Amino acid sequence: MAGLESRKKLADWRTMQHRGRNKILKASKDPVARAKLLAEIPSPRPVILHISESDRASALASLPAFLFSGPATDPGPSRRSRQRRHSFLTTFPPEVRNIIYHYAISYPTCRNLYDYYYDQKEKARAKIELRPRSVNTRVSRHPKIPLWTPTILLLCKQITREALSVLYLQPFVIDRIPPWIMGNASPLSLVDFISKPTFQNLRFVQIKIPLGENNEFRSGKVWLQLLDDVLDAWSQRNSLLRLQVMFKLSNVTRPNIWFYELEDYEKLVEKLSYFEFKHGLKPGLIRWEHWVLDFEYAYRVGFRNPVIRIHPDPYIWQGSVIEWL
């Protein structure tokens, strides 16, 4: 059974839902309140991660040392003049190159990672169907997931250094569980989709954990299993400068759902807090965020006058409605 502190939090979440509903009800009856509410609601765009100058400097200071070493030999005056005339690095100023890097490289979304897995699985099944019947046509339940490095990071040291400077300042968002193969006791590990060294080199990460979605599926228990592999990789080595954890809380007024979900919530907070204490590079590594989901509205916990977001805001609701049908 959940502790007293967690039960108090659940009561606070219910109070926040009540305040949010009252605010929306008032806005539906009063034009002035409606205009004020619409002005307060953020635009439905992804939230940009605000990075302090100290975190920015720390992220860029940890670039691999070999990227700063110069060439071992002098290419000669004629070759230097040709490179200077036609080189990407000398033709475009740094501001334009950064725009190109933002376009050319970014962390994939969890949806893209899992879609790629299913695409590879379908291709493997199609190849097997084309084989003669005499050949073994059994499909692996856990096909190997190919990992690859973006080409722009394989061109030269300076381009790699500049591209990594852009990539390291972007957050990687974990907002979905990996594919769950029929017959397996748990979903695939996230480390199967992103290599452990890549995980350990992430500077900014957002984890969005939905809880209380339905009575039959304990999402908190699944997220506990998912985070085990991630935190294990980070416990060995990590470069985290900020870890933002968002809990998306649904059906907070239904005690039959939250009897177990509240226990899982406690375990998730305890697991993440222990990691921060034991392996965090600095105090205050984790920034917590709680949102109460109420159909098409979401209320930010921690404010007397709740901050409200409306579906389809991608910061709270990832993907389309059809995805969940």
C-alpha cells in the first residue's frame, strides 16, 4: 500500500483537477474569463528546452578530445588553396552551418525508432515468404535491430565537432514503451534501439511517464522495467546535465486504478531519486513535472491557479488520436 506522502499527493492531484474544471467552467460562461484563459494557454507547439549558459558550456566542453587535434601532415600550398576555395567549412559562415546541422542531425523520436523496427521486421518476413518451402521459414520473435551512425558525423573532425556541438544541446525524449512482442513477459529494452555509449553521452533527456490510463494495464510497472536498463547504463557512466521527468496522471478520481499505480509511482520516484543521489553529476539533476490529464485538458500541478494545456498539444499528447484506438 502506498505511503501517506503519496496519498497526500493523490489528494492534491484531485484538487488540481477540480480547480482546472472550475476554471474551464467559468470561462465557458464568462466572455472575459474565456479571453483570459485563451491568452494563458500556451500555443500547441513542442516546448523548447531552455539551457543555462553553465550547462551549455559543460555540454560543449565534454566533446571528444581527438576532434580538436589537427592534421598530422601539411597538405601543401596548392592543395590548401583548392580546399579553401571549395570547402563547405570555408564557403559558409558558422551561422549557416549551424542551420544545416540542425536540419541534418537530431535525435530520433521513440515513435521513429519503433516504426523502423517494425519496418525491418516486415522486410524480414517478406524475404522469408519469397524463399522455397523447403527452406526453414521461421521468423525470429526478436530480430536484431541494426544500429547506425549519421553520415554527417563521419566526414571530418571539424564537421563532426560542429555537428556534435549542435546535437549535444538537443534533448532526447523517452515518451513511449518499446514494442512488446507477443509471448514476452516485458517489452524490448530501449538499449536495443539506442546503443549504450550513445545513452551514456546524452546531455539532456526528457522522460514522460503516463500513469493511471486504465484498470487492466499497470503502466507504472511497465515503466519500472523500462527504466531498469536505462538507469543501469547511466549508472556505469553518464554525461547528464539535466533529466526532466514528467508524470502524466489520468483518472485520478478512480481509486481502483490508483491503488496499485500509486505504489508504482512511489517506486519510480524512489528509483530516479536514488540514481540522482548516487550517480548524478550535480545536485538538482532531475526536474520533476506533474500534469493531471482530464480528457482533452491537462492541468499543471504545483500552481494554485492551474496552468492548462489543450489537446492536441504535442508536449502532453504525443502522436494522433488514431494511435491510441
